[in-house]
Amino acid sequence: MFKAGDVVLAKVQFTDTFEIKTRPALILFEEYDNIVVAGITSNLTMKGISITKAEGAVKDSVIKLNYLFTISKTMIEKNLFSISKEKKKLVFEELVGKLKKLTE
């Protein structure tokens, strides 16, 4: 069972190709064996919320809140680590802020 705040290694399809690659992703929520995740990149020039090696990441990275997608449980290879309660709160506050802008 996966929970919000878990960072996993998952097979994901990129939006600009049909290629599937194994990449880290942050679990946002799970429902009916579908898991909504945010992509994670080690490209530190991208916008998002940082996670560091000290927090458990293999490399200093960025949680990309503009790159959300749904995957099946079967696409997850392994659980890597969980982000802190404070970082998880920051992620969800940022997401809610982005969604609120849509209604303004």
C-alpha cells in the first residue's frame, strides 16, 4: 500500500513521445488501484518544490507540480523514501493554490 508523500520509482510515459521510462515520482493519492503522482526531475532549473539528498533523494531534485499523471500500481517498481510531513504540506498547499487560480 502506498501513501501520499511516498517517493517511488515508476514507469511513466512522457507527454512528447510514446516512450516509457523509469523515473522517480511523488505519490499524491491512490484510489481504485490508480495512483496520481507528480513527476520528479534532477534538473534543478525547473520550477517546483526541491527535495535534497539529505531528505532521501538520490540527487538533489525538484517535484514538478505541473507534471501530474495517473499510473497503475503495476507500474511502480519500488518505494524509495517518504518526504517529511512539512514538505508534504508544502506540496499540497502549492497544488491547492494552483487549483484555486483556475476558479478566479
